[in-house]
Amino acid sequence: MALQPISPNPNPALIELKDVVKTYSSEAGDFTALKGIHLQVQPGEFLGIVGKSGAGKSTLLNMITGVDRLTSGEVRIRASGQEVSVHSLSENDLALWRGRSMGVVYQSFQLLPMLTLLENIILPMDLCGLYHPRESRRRALQLLEMVEIAEHAHKLPAYISGGQQQRVAIARALANDPPILVADEPTGSLDSVTADHIFDVFESLVQKGKTIVMVTHDMGLMPRFSRHLLLTDGEISPPPASLSSASPRPKK
Amino acid sequence: MRPRWRKVFLDLFENKTRMLLVVFSIAVGVFSIGVIAGAYVIIENDMSASYAANQPANIELRTADFDRDFLATLENAPDIAEVEGRRVFNIRARPLQSQVWTTLNLVAVDDFENNTVNLLTSLQGASEPAKREALLERKVLDELSAAVGDDLVFQLSDGSTQVLRVAGIVQDPTTGADDFLAPPIVYVTMDTLPYLSQPEAFNRIYATVETGENDDAHIRLTAADLADRMERGGGVDVYRTRIALKNEHPLAPTVNAVLGILMALGILIVFLSSSLIANTLAALLNQHLRHIGVMKLVGGRDNQIFAMYLALILAFGVLALLLAVPFGGIGAYQLSLYIADQLGFTLLGYRIVPFSFVIQMAVGIFVPLFAGFVPVINGSRITVLDALSGDLAHETATRDAAGRRRESVFERLENWFDELLLRRGIHLPRPLLISLRNTFRRQNRLLLTLFTLTMGGAIFIAVFNVRTTLFDYMDNVGRYFVADVTLDFDKPYRLSEVERLARQEPGVVDVEGWAFAAVEVLYPDGTLAENLTVLAPPAGSEMISPDPVAGRWVQAGDTRSIAITEGILRSFPNLKPGDYLDVKIAGNEERWQVVGFFKFIDREGLIAYGTYEYFSRETNLANRSVSFRVLTDQHAEPYQRAMSEKLDKRFRDAGFQVSQARPGLSALDNATESLDILVIFLLIMAMLTAVVGAMGLTGTMGMNVLERTREIGIMRAIGAVDAEIMRMVIVEGMVIGGISWLLGLLLSVPFTYLLSYIVSLAVFETPITVVFTPLGYLIWLALVIVLSALASIIPARNAARLTIREVLAYE
């Protein structure tokens, strides 16, 4: 397992992408979705990756989470006291590392339909073995309270609204208390009011010290990130001057 | 419960149809193995235990008449523990109210109270008959209806009748245990014999040995010595010697062989059901890809996922065991009861057979684990990306070295076929094309389904072929049963005399007197090898149509020559036509030449044919005979039966001492009846394999439809009506059924040969010529069409019922 103790570095990035290229092959030919991405994310950042459909946003996120394999380049993550070259880990090691160090939230929530909300949140703790079963349960309830749906703890996902399901997905992403949260269009299938509430949750998490990388196609959300990048045709392009933000914490 | 185990628990009941399918497919295999293994153990144990408990005679001698005083001289013969004399003869009986005669074996026992050999178990009424009373062996009740206290009418050889009262019902598991087709037995005391015009003399010896009661060679020697004492010491001819071990039922090897065949089919069912389990689990894993992806996303590792799905399989196994083990136990006992009843022994009581229980547990647990291993390993190793995108859904595509998707062989074949049709201007309806393409989309699933259905079909067809093969063999044996009536007398009559009287009966075409000799074939050391009955029709007889398989048939002018059944090769494997056999006939040792072999069913000793001309002189019965064959103008069994009755009456009325008049086909019918039982068992197993095959197809169609819910929605959105969607699914099921039928057609050929070989060895102790019948092929074709239509109708209805909104929302 390619885990190393963090070397002394005056300004260590939490997430570091070096020349990341991803090419898909098909009978129709090769298609390069990411064309040499360089990116550093600092602890406590709320990074928004904004781009149109097909720009490579989700692919970039999959490179960071290790869900998909890169064609060339490297992704290094320094979390939980260890430095990891994500794509040198085996699938198995990657699963355990991801479960402990990174929470992932998807647009389609991806809750297991047969488990209650509480059980969905306990599941990562159960699989990663960081918490005692009794502690897992207590913690899961706390997380449900944090996302304000504790009263539905014993319901199945099908019986709550989309916004509530996304809150559960966020709570599940936080189950093992990872330093990093990665979210792929988390508000994409929600109405604007609900989406706003979900965004509030993310912002409060950043305030509590979490680092969040979120992709979205909604340009309107850009002011709410502490930093954002525009992804166009697999390349990071400089943000338009009018929208660039230098402040680490934008106003709502 | 931890969430992952709770997920396993909930997955178990998530889809009830699928759960039932998996549980039933495991249960069918466990059940059939449980029934057969259980019956095997129960019968193996109880058959011999029940037999041994009744003190079976190790030695049975059929002799000329002798008295009590002479019997007393045998009690001190070397190594004889117990010896009893009895009188056994054929007699006809009927209930008072009935006019239908039944041929019975009447056994007169000297002392019921101090009976020490071939013990009787009293079932009802008295255990000892008084004078002019009879005890009925319970099998008599299968032939005629009688109860304790009823009167039975017995017909004596002079045509007069006597009435005996039924004093009790008994069971005799030992007498005639090697011939379950022999006539049932009635027991009387010796002092009842005079009423039946029989002398108060014995004609049978039943003896047990002092030592080595399970040592075949030792019993043979003791029997030879005993027979020698009777012949040399007392001048009592010994016609036939039979020996038996104490602790082995004479039919145990045959029953075990038949159970062995059923066991082999049971194992095959397990094998087939395992492919069905593999298929269903692969589909389940496929439907759970997203769940696996999510679990891996939040930290689940391969081994955790693997353990979860293994636990799920185990749970399916446990549910199947809960269902199949109790029924398997009951089935095993019922099967044992049936066999015990047929063969006339008792079981030691209902019980759980540990061996069968362990085998069922092993099959129920390990077969699903084995079958599910590959799908579960594949499912647990899938990457998060593939899992979340459901990328396994496109099984037909292969990938090149660079990971690019390529057309599979099937896809290329389809394209080639489409172009071929187009070039010839043939336009298949689009829905039919979709059905055909859908059939080949999931090749692994298709192959497993085809495998199960093909094997099921091939066995089904093979069983029909085996049935025809067996009956064809019986028809061939029928060549030796051309005569329509067999007329036996208690004493010899002149041929001309019998022929003249018989021909007075309208319908009689021809009459032949046959000579008959009961001889013993000896090993070179002088001990008994086989009992042999020589039938000697006149040379060129019209009453048999012999078909020797080696050498030639006996012909006019032959002396000391016989054609013998292949059964003799058991004792003399190297015997060839032209070789000689040492035989003992009426106390004299002679040397006979074997001129040829023929195929026959060897029951109660072997059969050989000689010429009347020689054997009638040999038995001092020239121009006379005790046994006649009559040919009539019609050959159906009812006609034969009627003619037997008429001839019986005519000869008795004329003062002849008739022993019995039997329809010619009756002996054959009895043997055919026992084959029918075997065929029924084989058919039950064949039906079970067919059921497993059909379950496989139902499962496959269900899974195919479920996975294509979205496609169906799209088709509905662009205008496909219910009937169209149903037709597409049903045609797909029938295409699979049709392919499996064609494959089953081919596979049934080796299966037929294999099964015929095993069955004929078990039943006839000789391989027989295989005969094919279209019946099995046609029935299976009809069945497979119906089954595949039925298997697709439910999934098709479900598919057609879904609304567009539902299917497009389907995940």
C-alpha cells in the first residue's frame, strides 16, 4: 500500500493532482476527457469545479476519489496523517482508505434502499471498523441530528424527499469523520430552495474544518465557493475576471 | 444487527419469486438425494435385517417325497443346525363368492409351533392353522379378496374342490425371497394334506448351517453333502438345490443396483440445479451492482462483500434444507415402504437416517456455495465505477488489448445472418428479430439455461428409449412364449391322448408335449454352480421362435446338447458354443454339450432348451409328457385366459389330473409388471430433471425481462402494445426451448446407451440391444414448447403490465 508518513513541507496541499490525463477508448476512437490537469487543494478549502455537461467534471472527481483509473499523471492526498498516491493503491486498499479519509456525495444520493436512514449511515462505520457498533449508532444519530432529519432515522429512503435523502447521503459521507468531502452535483436533482439548504450544510461543514471539492454545472453557485475552477473540454481555464474571487470565504 | 448483515437478511426476501426459485432449485436436488440416499440406507439395512430375523434357510432342496423318519436322519448331518421338511405344490383357489381362480403355492408345515427355519410373522388372526384351515401370506390379498374367517375354495387336480377356512394372515419374508414374482403362498398343516388329495409326505428340505451362515462356498459344500445323503443314503432324488446367505436378502444386489441408478439421476438433478443456482445468483449480483458500488465507495472491501453474498447463499441453502430435509426423510421412508411391500419384508420403523441427513446438509450447503462462487467472486471484485454504472449489463461485448469494446462472435453471427436474409429479400418481422437477438444477449446465462434444459430433456428422452428397449427385450423373450396356453398335469399323459382332447376345443390350432428336466450344473469340483431347467420341445417346434446370440439352436438328432441362456456366463465366464458342462440329472452326473446361447430373463435358475426326442427318453417319458403347449387361433391375453379356463375344465372333466392351465403371456406379464415399476421410478426422476430445466428457463426469462424493463418502457413509449411485448418475450423463451430440444435430441443418444447399459445389467445381468422410440422425442418437444411458453408468460405479463412511467423510472 502506497502510504507514506507526511514529509515536512512548509505549505502542504491536502489534494494534489499532477498532469492528470484520462483517455477513454472505444470503437469510435479515443477520447481524452482530462488533458493534463494540475490542481492543489488546501485544507479547509471549499473548491467548486464548474463546467458544462461533458467538460470532464465528474471524470476529474473520479480521479480524486480513485473510483476511475487515470491514464497518466498522479493524484496525491495527504489526509489522516498519511500521504497517499491514490492510483498506486489496489482496489481493495483504495476502498478502505476512501472509506476512512474521504466522503463522497452523488447527485443521485446512492442510498441503499433496503436499509433505514440510520443503517445507511452506520454502514461505512461497520465496513471500515473505526467505531464500536454501539458508538457507530450514537454517532449516526448525531449526524442525522446535524443534518436535521433525526426524526426520520428509522424510515427507508423511499419514504423521504429528495432533499432529505441528500442530507442523509451527506451524513453518511461524514460517518467515518473524513477530512475530505467530494460531491458530484449534489444539488443537481433538487429544487432551488432545497438545494440552498443543502448548500448551507456544506458551508457549515467547511466552517467546522472539512475540505470540500464539489463539481457543478451551475455557474450561479460560483460565488459561494471559497475558490472555483472552470473546466472546459478537459482543461482548467482561467475564471472570468468578473466572477473571480480572491476571498477565502464568500458571502452567501 | 449490523447494517451489512441486515442488508443480507433483507436481500434474502427482497424478491420473493427469485428467492423461491433459488430455494426450490436447491431443494429439488436435496430432496431427491435425500429420498434416494435415505431409502438406500433403510433398505440396505432393513431388507437384510428383516430377512435374517426370520431365520432364512441357507439350503433349500426340492426333492422327491420323503417322510418324517427320513427327515430325522438328516438332523445329525454335519454342520446342519436346523432342518425342516415341508410339502410345496401349486394349487388354484378362489373366494366362495368369486369365480376367478388364482394360482397359489400351498406350503404344508409340519409343526408351526416349533418352526425354526423360514419363520412366519403373524399379522392378523391365528398364528397356527388348525386342520382344514389355512394361513394366507399377505401377498395373497393382492390377488384375491379374503379376510380372517372367510372360506376359500381350493381346486384339486381331479377337478373336485375343498373348502378351507382362513385362520390368519402372516408374512413370510424368506420363502421365495429371490423371486418376488412367484405365486403367493398359503400355509396349512400336514394333516390338512389328505383333504387336498396330497400324500402326507415332504418334498422340500429347508435347513440352516451351524457355522459359516454367510459363507457362500461353505453353504454350497454343506448343501452338496446334504443332497448326497438324501440321494445315496435314502434314495430320495434331489431335483434342485438353492442356497442363500443369512444376512443378505437374495434380491439386495438388484435393489441396490436400481437404487444406484436412481442415485445417479439424483446427483444429476443436483448438478443441474446448481447451474440454475449459478444463473440466478449471477443475475442477483448483477441487480445488486449498484449496492456493491455504494458499499465499496464507503469503504467496503472485496472480502467483506464476498462474505455478505456468501452468507446470502448460505441462507438460501438453509431455507432449502428446512424445506427439503423433512420431505426428503418422509419420501425416503415412503419409497422404502413401497419397495418393502413389493418385496415382502418389513421395515424396522420410521427414522432419520444420519447418512442421508449429512449428505443432504452437504448438498444443501456446498452445492449452492460451489455454484455461487464464481458469480460472487466476480461481483465482489468489480470496481466502483463499473458497479455504479452497471457496466456488467453488456456481457456480449468483448474488449481488445486497449480496452476497446469489440463485437462478439454472436454479434458478428447475427449481423451476418441479418445481411444474408436481407440479400435474399427476406424481411423478418422486427419484433421477431428483437426476440432472436435478445435470446443471445446474455451468453453465459443462455448457455447455463440451455445446459439445464438440454440435460433435463436428454434424460427425459433417454428414459423413454430405455423403456422401449426393456420392453423390446421382453418382446424378444416372448419368442419363447409363443404358446397361448401352458397345460401342466400332475402325471404324464400320452401325447396323442392330450392332443386329441385339446383339439376338440374350438380355437385350438396345435398341441405339443414338451419334455422337462430339472438339473444342476456343477463346478469341476462337483459343487452346485447353477440350477437349470431344461425345456425340450419337439425339434422344429412352432411354439418357440429361437434367436441364438452365439452358436446355433438345438436340432433334430442332438443328444446331450442344449442351447442355454447367457446367464450361465456368470458361473462360467469362458464358456463357448461347443464346450461341455457337467450336470446332475436325477442323481446321475452327465456331460452335456452347449451348442448355443440365447438371451432370456433368468429368474429362479437358468433355462436351457433341448430336443423332446432326446430328453423324453432320458426322463423315461417317450411319447408322453406332463407339460403341454397349446397354440390357439388368437393370441391376446384375455383370450388366452379364457382358453386356459376352457382347457382346464375340459381336461378335468375328462378325468385328467390337471396341475394348472396358464395363459402363455402370464409369466411375461408378471416380468413386464416389475419392469413397469422401474420405469415409473425412472420417469419420476426424468420429470424432476424436466422440472429443474423448466425452473431454469422461468428464472432466466424472469431475469431477462427484469433487466430489460427500461427497454420495454422505451418500446412502449414508441408504440408497442401489450400483445407485442408479450409475444416478444414468449418467442424468446420458445427459441431457447427449441434450441434445447435440438441439443437434447443429440445428447439423448449417448444417454440412452449409458442408461440402457446400466439398467439392463442391473435387471437382466446382461447388456441388451438398445431401441429408440420417437415417443420420448415428441413428448419432450410438446413439453418443452408448453414449458417454455409457461416459463415466459409470467415474466411477459409482468413486463406488459408495467406503465411507461414505471419502467423508465426503474433503476
